[in-house]
Amino acid sequence: MAPRQVILGGDEEPYAIRTDLGWSIVGLSSHGYNSLSRSSFCHRIAVKELPPATPVDVIRKLESDFNEGSEDTKTVSQDDITFLNKINEGIQKNIHGHYEMPLPLKIRLNLPDNRVACILRRIRKNRSDSLTTVIEREDAEHCKIKDLQENTYQEELKLLNKGIRLPSNNHLYSLDAFIDQDGILRVGGRLSISSLPSSIKHPAIIPKNHPITKMLIAHHHERMEHQGKGLTINDIRSNGYWIPGMNRDVASYVCHCVTCRRHRKPTEEQRMADLPPERVEPSPPFSFCGMDCFGPFVTKQGRKDSKRLNDASLRAFFYEAMSIVNSRPLTVDNLSDPHCHEPLMRNHLLTMKSAKALPPPGNFVREDMYSRK
């Protein structure tokens, strides 16, 4: 509602507005001399001008208010459903009278796992309760990798600890694997004298098709913000891990990643309409004709391929010529007389039925009924 009248006051004084509902005072105002409180504050009322409503709009609004199925048509996303479930199941009232709700509203929480580092502290009789250091995290990582390799590559570790080279039929033979001073099985190669870090020169071998390997791929894939297989593989290798057959495992994980499938979903394509009756109903030959012209001819200009011939104008010319020739009357009586019989044309001989015709070549008569067709 737009205000009909506004009465302004001075600085820091209330002002009055008049609408269809009456007068309203906005600002500080006084109750009167008999009131204990000398002043009070009146909140401002925001109004806006509404477009004029027609009887059709009123009827539509009333029908929508009393329509029971109107609320069911609203779509709800999966995130909204999760939020509503959290509100219905997770909100509880504590002993102090406050309501508590589990946060954050995420199904998968990325919480730090310091269990292995704490176990190593206990073994070393370290009673510190501070946060884990970088060295402790690296030791925990090495301990986890050693345990994983001992459960997977038992025969390979036995041969390498005895100084025996792996046989040629072993799947780790091409990696030139060796055991470092920490007891971790790493990839060999010819980068020993390089200035790169040792974890990059000789990455640790992680077995494929293992739950920890899948967790490792998922961690680096989420770390790279779901940017694809190549960046995920580069991030895994730059952190000192080597997974045999990594390309296939990472590609399989990216293919089944829900977030990637949602972001890379192809756009919806409009479904084509049904075929017209002229293409599905039986009809005599040459009832509906078309012409497939040639071109365009592709010419070579240096390294550039250009389409020099524009067949649109040539096709239009052929259509016009075909229409004029086939629709030219063979018997001309009086084309402007509506009571005159339809003249005989070539299309009649081809289709054996009447068809729309064009007048003979020349100036079209404005009153000609065939030109209007």
C-alpha cells in the first residue's frame, strides 16, 4: 500500500503517514501527562504499492489457498531433507533449558585421526597431552604404511630382506623395489642423485584394491576439489605414494563419485516432437517433394579450411524454379475468377490430385486468388 499523505516533523521528531488502513505515527511519541512513561517508540511500517488485482487474480488466489495438492507440488532437495531430519531427530533440550542441535550438518565429518600417533607416544612413554607434531604424524604414517605392506607384500619383503632380487614374473619387478632404512618398500629408479625429496624420488608402494588405498584416493580427490583424474594422480604422486595401476583405480573412483557425477551431468536435451502427418500417413508419390542440393565446397587457403560456396541462396533459387515450373498452369482460363475451374498443371499429372498453384511467370496480380494461396 502506498501512503496517501505524509506529515513530516522536525529533526528527531516523529512523522505521520496515512494509508488505506488509517494514520500511523513513526518515531518517538509521548503518551500524555497522566502516563508514567513520557515517551515511547513506534516501529516503522514498510509498505509498497501493489499492482491492481483483477477478479481473475482473486479467484486464482482463493483456489490456491483451498487446494490441498498445491503444497505437494513443491520440490525439496536432498540437502533440505537432511536438514529437516536433523531438526526432527537431533534437537534436544539440555538440563539448563537450552536447545542443542548437532553441528555441522554434514554426513561425512573430516576429523583428525591421531590414534596411531597417540599409540606411538604411549610406546615411547611420552606423557605429553599437546597437539601432535609434524614428526609424530610422519612416524604414524610410516607405521601405517609398514603394517599395510607387511600384510600385502610378505613374500617380496622376505626376498628383499635377504638381499635376493625379485623374480621377473613378479608384478613389482619393473618397479625395481627396495627397502629403505625405515623398513618401507619403495620404488627404485635412476633418480637417486637428484636434489628432489626422497619421498618424490622413491615413493612408497601402496597395494591396489585395499580399503586404505581407496581412502587415500578419496582424500586426495577431495583435496583437489574434484577436479578430475589427472590432478588427483599428480597429487597422490607428489605426496610420495605409488599405487600399481593407479590410472584405473582413480578413474573408477572418479566415475562413481557422487559429487563429480552431479557436477558433470550433461545438460538436459529437449525431446523432439512427433512427426507431422505428411511423414507418417500414406500418400501418393511426389505429394511432398524436397530437393537436396550440393555443397558447400571446402577450399584450402593456407592452413585454413573455408566454405566458399553458400548453398542457401542456390537452394532457394531451385525451390522457386521448381515451384514455378511445376505449378505453372497448362490451361489458362481466368485466374482471377473464383468460379472458374482450377487450371491443369504438371503436379496434377504427377500426383493425380489437385494442388495449390502459382500464376505464370510475370507480374503477380494483387487480386489473384492463386497468389494469395
